[in-house]
Amino acid sequence: MNKKHVYIAVLVAIFAGLLLYVFLVENKKKSKEEEEEVKDQSEVHQVLEFDKDKAQEIAIEDVSGKMTFKKEGENWTLLEDPAFDVNNLKVQTLINTLSGLKATDKFESDNLSDFGLDKPQTKVYIRYEGGENAIEFGNKTIDAAEVYLKKNDDNSVYIVSLSTYIKFETDKDSFKKISNENGS
């Protein structure tokens, strides 16, 4: 092999090494930067947090009226109709939803009417040992996959999933105890 071929082989090896470096190291850097960017975009915002076992009362108010459920021992009672046979599991599902409520986005706004929060569609009040809170659901987002929400003690606007809102969009009959529920 002459010197010219050795020289070309060395240059090819250097070039291949540079390509390998760019491919492995630089792509790895880009990948980490992209992961951090996605992580920032998917930040979760805590809206409410309390011990679900310490819930004492929950009220749901919408255009059809107000329903207030109060815990008495292990069971829930509808204060507006104490004879109503309440589905404890249904109420507990709402308590569970509220106890760790998270939002996909949070921002400040001076104009709550833009989000339907000046005249909320549904208000939910929760009282638990050690505190109480309230949330208000406004309009759906433009893609109708999420809903705007406001907490009573916070001026921020939150965005939560539509499935969260739907749990509270309910009527009295949906809380009626079903015959095969535990404890019936």
C-alpha cells in the first residue's frame, strides 16, 4: 500500500469518527433537550389536595339546583332530601376525584368571562376535616376536550379534563342507591 492510500484511509477513518460522534453524542443531546421540553409542557398543576377519608360534606350546584351530601358515619345523606337512599360509591367517586384534583395547565387572567368563569356552569363545594374549598367549572376549551376551572381561594385559571367535569354534571337520580350496592 502506498502513502497515498494510507493517507486516504486515515482521512476516511477521521471522517467516519466525526460522523459517529455527531450521530451518537449530538443526537443524544437533542433527545435530552426534547425530553425536557416535553416534560415542561406536560407539567401537572395540583388544584386540590386533601385526605379523602376526612371528607365531611360535598355540594354540587348548577342550573338545576343544589345537592348537598353529608357524611354520617359510613354513609352519605342528601341534606335536601334525607329520605333519599344515596349511592355511597357515587359520592365517594366524586370525593376521590376532588382529593387529588390536578390540572394540565394553569395561568392568570383578568377576564374570567373569556372562560365562562364569571358565571360558572357548575360549582362544587367540599368540606373536610381541617378545611374547605370550592371549585367552579366554566366553558369547555376550544377543542372541547378540557374545561376551564377556578378555585375559590386562587385567582388562577386551571384546565382540567372533560371527564373530570362530566363526573359533576349530574342529577339527583344518578345518586340513587342501586339494589346490589354493598350495605344494601
